[in-house]
Amino acid sequence: MKRIIFILSTISVISCSGNSEGVAGSSNINQESPIENLNVQTTNFSEIDSSGVLMFPLKMGESRSENGSSSYKEIPQSEFWNIMFYNSKTSNYYLLTKDKILIENFNDAETISTNKTNYIFYTARSLDYNKDKLLNHQDPLYLYVSNKKGENFRQLSPNNFNLENWEYIKSTNKVVFSASKDSNKNNLFDDKDEVVAFEVNVDSNELAKEIFSSETKNELKKLYDRDWKKVKK
């Protein structure tokens, strides 16, 4: 008899323990997720070359919690975390990319509608270069390109170089750009670093190439050293 009572008591304890875990799990599921506080913002948009294809640069608003805290990192007001393309003829829409990216700029409607190029160029950041778990102006700026439907999106400028200037050369279908590298490895791109000139053919899948050879740059250093080195008194 005692053995039967012990077994029943054990079963009762296990049953209560299981119910307790079930209630706790249910409570966790019912807790509000931060994603519910996000508000997709498609305020501005523009049509590309009267094609019926529109660009919607994406921003995201967040309804703060009761204590006023935020669950998400700040993005600069002037930048976008992605772009949605919408084909008004087919009603299809799609993202520029599903990779993490912070878009600083792209061809505006006026530039695109000049028909100077068959491409859309973007300047954006995608690498946390200094490992501070943020994506901001301390990280390298890259040059990207897609066609005018927002397809075939790809990076043109090399990794770990910060884009300084760029121009599309229509006659050769090339992009010429300058980019700085962290020469002294201090995790900063500043006015002491080397700035390199590159060119890349937009239609090819080849990597951007330096315009000026190492030999040429060494000659420039020698000329500068000859003319501008401090003379000891």
C-alpha cells in the first residue's frame, strides 16, 4: 500500500512540474516581440525613365516601449537600410538585396532620367571595419551598381577601401574612382592614408584595377622626396 501511495505522489509531482513549464513557455510566447513595434516607411519614391519601375528607399520607424527604450540601432536620417523596386505594369516588387547594407546615396530621379547610363549607382556601407558592432561613417563606403530594374546588384569598389570620388565614363563604359585604404592600420580612413585610383568596366565581372602602376607611384615618391624633403640646417 505504501508503495502505491509513493508512486502516485511521484506522478503528481512530475505532472505539476510539467504544467508549470507549460505555463512559463506560454507566457514567453505571449510576450510582445520588438518586431511588432516596427513601422515600415516608404515616404519617398521615384519612377525610373518612364519605365513604370519605381524605387522606394526604405526607412523604418519604431514605436517606443512604455519605458521609452529602443530595441534597434539608430540609422542616420539621410540614409536607407534597403530599396524596394516596384514594377507598376506587372505589380511585382522585390528588394535590391537581402544582405545587410546602409545606403548613403544613389542616382536621383533627375540623373537617371538623363539616359546617360543604363545603370543605377549606389554608395553604401556593408562592412563593420572597426568591429564596433555598428555600421556608420567610420566604416568604408563602397560603390555598387545594378541595372535600371534594380537587378544584378553588385559591388564595384574593392573591400577595405573607402570610396572618395567616382565618375561614370560613358564613352568607354567604365567607372573611374578613387578610394583610400587604411595605410597605417589604425581602423580609420583619414587624410594621411594612401588614396588609390581605380577603373572597372561596368559590364564585365572583372575586379576593379589600379590605374597607376607601383613603379609609377614609386617615381612620384622620388620626385616628391627630391623637391619637398626638409633640408637640415
